[in-house]
Amino acid sequence: MQISKNGIFKQMMKDKFAAAAFWVLVGLYLAVFCAVFIAPYSSDYADRQAAYAPPSKIYIINEFGKLSKPYTYNYIRSFDEKTFKIKYTEDRTKKYAVKYFSKGYQYKIFGRIPFDRHFISVEDGGKLHILGTDINGRDNFSRLLFGGQISLTVGFLALFICFPIGLLYGGISGYLGGKVDFAMMRIAEAIMSIPSFYLLIILASILPAGMTSIQRFSLIVAILAFIGWAGFARVIRGMVLSLKEQDFVTAAEALGASKLRIIVKHILPQTMSYVIVAMTLSIPSYILSESGLSFLGLGIQQPDASWGNMLKEAQEFVNITSRPWLLMPGFLIFVAVLAFNVIGDTIRDIVDPKSKVR
């Protein structure tokens, strides 16, 4: 029995865990989509005098114990000669008001409309680092938002390439059968035998050093899509083998419909329930692949941000123990992957109730 997309969504939202995962993802994607508006600093902002500065503390209670408008203090950087470490202490001599929807650096909405309002900022002279800074004095909160634009979109871009290819390839192979099916499946199996992560590492390591992050990002997407379609095509082929014996296919053949029309218009739409499940369960693997490559220095390169290359700084033990805010990219990767998996498992249970563990 086929369930409509609208019906799947309604049933999914009845599950409290899937609904929570859905709204978490909505929040993440809205945040990264509106990064230039939400982020207090631009993607290329850096203050070398504020390297590894801790998160700014925002106060709403003043020194007299009364409710106040939000404000913060700047940090004073000093060197501890005993421990040989950089120390940051709050400069309590001057307050800096935290402002909302105020003017800041100018940017363009959708790349066209000039705008200079920002969701959160601080008055002139103040520094607001909600999640601290990295080794180069770059604001981690702003970079998380800009980095998420890459880490959270790589999966969807890869799906838009590999799923149409896999659908059509598997549909043709399963419907035609015989020698055509045999030859097409051997090609798919050859591609599936390629160790995907190692191939990504090899290809990424031989890329020219002068490539921009956009070019590198596009290539990563293309490689992920090239690797991912073959396994999906095999599953679609198996489904088509059973569907092509159904009465509606026989009726379409009797009416003189072309083979391509039968595959595209009649057979493949019957696989959409599985396709939706496969898409939600595939996106996390693409997110992890991009993050892993960027973590190893083979994906998105500095100074451009992605959650993978931001997490690279947290691999040092001293950063884990004394600068936990650097672990935030890893936490967001975990949350996004978990949310997609929860939604994927819920949709699978809706589409195929027999798979649900009771």
C-alpha cells in the first residue's frame, strides 16, 4: 500500500521524537540560511589580539543587583609568567550594551538586496564573542553559522545528483532485464566496490592547491554523488523487477506506451516511499564525509569555514580541557546526523510497519 507524502509527514509529526528532530533541523537550516543576518561578525572577520578568547558573558543584572538591559564587558589579555599561558580577564571599567536589530557591516540578501541590520551586535568599541574565538581571533559563533551553510547543504546537493541517476539507471535495468540488466548491474557493482572514503582522500589530496573552497566544495559534492548512486540503483532495480509484473504495467504496455514512459510515469513513482526513506538516511553519511575530509584538511580549506575544519582545532588535548567551546562544531554534527536518522527511522516504520520493532 502506497502512502502519500502528505500522509507520511502527518504520521511522522505524531511521533514526538521525530517531531522534535524535525524542528531541530528546521532551526538549524533557518539559522545557517540567515547566517549573514544572525552572525554578529562577517565570515572574514579576525582579531589576532583576541586569539582563544573565552565566550563573552552577557549580563542582565547590574552591579547594584537590579534588572538591566543586556550588556557585556571586553576582555583584557595578559600573559601569566608562572604558567606561560595567555589569560583573559574582564575589563569592568566600561560596559558595552548588547543591541538587537541594529546596524552593522553591510551585506546583500539573496546576493542582491543591500542590507546592514543584524540580529545581535554590540555597541561601538565592544567585542561580543558568544562562543569565544579560535586561534586566529575569529568569532566561533559567526563561523558556525557560515560553516553550516556548507556542512548542511552538501548532503542535499549530492542527493540531487545521485538519486535521479540511481532512479533512472535502476528503473531501466530492472524493466529491460536480460543482458542489458546484467551489463548495467556489473557496472554498478564495479562502482560500489570502490572504497568511497579512501577514494575521496586520494582525489582530494591530488587537487591543485590553488583551488578555491567553492571549487573544492563542488568537487566533493560531485565525488560523493558519483559514489552514492550505484547502491541506490541496485535497490531500485530490485523493486522494479517485482513492479513490472503488476497489472497496471501490463495495461500500459497494451495501450502502446513507450518503455521509457512506463518506467518514468508508472513504475518509478511507486518507489517514492522508499526513496524518501533512503534520502533521509543518506544525508547524514554525506554530512559526515564532508566533515571528515575537512577535518583531515582535504576538504574545505581555511579561512573558509565548515564544521569539519573548525573541529580540527579541538583535536588538541589542551583545547578540549580548557577551551570546550571549540567542540561546538562536533556537537552540531552529532545533533544534525542524529535528527536525520531519527526522522529516517520513523518514516521507514510508517512506510513499512513490519520493520518496526515492537
